[in-house]
Amino acid sequence: AYRIELLGALAGLVSVGLGTLSERPWVWWGYLAAVTLLTCSLLSHRWLRGMVVLTVLGYMPWAGSIATWQTTRFYERLKGIPLQEIVHSSDSWYQKVELIRDIRGDLRCFLNGLEYFNAGELEVFNVILSEIPSVLVRPSTVLIVGAGSMSSLAHVRPHAGTVTLVELDRRVYEVSRRYLQTVHGLEQAPPPRLIVDDIRHALRTSSETFDLIILDLPAPIYIQTGLLYTQEFYAQVRAHLRPHGVV
């Protein structure tokens, strides 16, 4: 039984990986089928098994509508944000990526239910984080780490030469480029050099240096992001600064 459990865990990891690569919902349906079979195997009465199967079959045509209802309820009831529409909602390798339009018509970006971009105080934050340093430094080369919403890029672009953007989650960048590029006025601006990678690996495998490095990173809520708030990481970043460079 333990061997079967281990094989099941391995099969789950493989199926999630393949499903994410193909960006198809079959992993979800496979998961639902597996849970249904497991539940039925634990029930001794046929009529109970039949009810489970009928419930699942009845749920399948409404799965998309139920997911939309759940997302709407989450933002309106728990977050207190009246919605105009859900612009985008998908699962990437790393997180749930959602872009919503509130009742005022403003776009707001959420990753795993946490807000990372809006037209209010988070935009002011990027003025302080990105625009003021770039105005003072006037950098010829800039590295922006983790600016998936493209807000930092928009504030840096008028004052900088070449811009390199390191983003771990390609989905975040693609969603932002599709929906937020116009919001930031970046349609005619030269695109950044995009590197999809973990910043620690990207720095370790590069000898490139920069006049300005901007760390537009999530708070250390998870272990992965917590590792970017260490002396070792800051030393690694400093090694990629040019003389008189700023991070």
C-alpha cells in the first residue's frame, strides 16, 4: 500500500508538470476523476456510489461558472472590492494569476489573492521604488527584478537606457503585457530584455553589471521569497553593480 501511495504521488507530480506545460485543463479533470474513484471505493453501498458519480457529472458542465462565482465572491465579500469584471484568471507554475476590473474601471492585479498592482498606493510605491532612483541616477543600464505588472518598467523607461527584466513567472509578464501595457503607456516604448529565471540563478550565471538595480519583489510571505531578504542575496546583488551603482 505504501508503494502504491508513493507511485501515486509521483504520478501526480508528472501529471501536474505535463498539464502545466500543455496549459490544458485535463489535469483538473483527471484529479476530479481520481477523487471520484477514491470516494466510490470507500463506499459500500451502490446507491451512494451512484449519487457521487451523478453529482460529479452534474457538476462538470457548470465548473467554469462555479469558478467564476467563487472568484467574484472572494473579491467582493472577503476583499470588499465591488467588481465590474474578472479580466483574467489562470494558474501558472507558481501561483494563481488574476486581473480584475473594479467598479471604478481600474485594473488590479492579484497573485494568490494578494494585491500586487493598483492605480492607488501601490502605484505610488513604484514611483518611490523606481522613478525617483532612475531620475537621480540616470542609468544607462537597469536591472528590474520581479516587476511583473510592468509598473516599475513604466517609471524607469523615460530615464534609462537598456532595461533588463528578470521575472520568475512568465505568465505574470504575459498577462501584464497584454492588459497593462496600455495602462502604463508602454505601447511605443522599446521592450525590455526579458529573462525568465530565478534571480539568484540569473545573477550566479551572469557577469553583467548595472547602474541601477530595482528589487520589485513580493513580501517574504513564502520561503522562496524569504530567501531574497538575506545578507547573502544582497551581497550577490551588490556584486553586479557598476562603480557608483545603486540598488
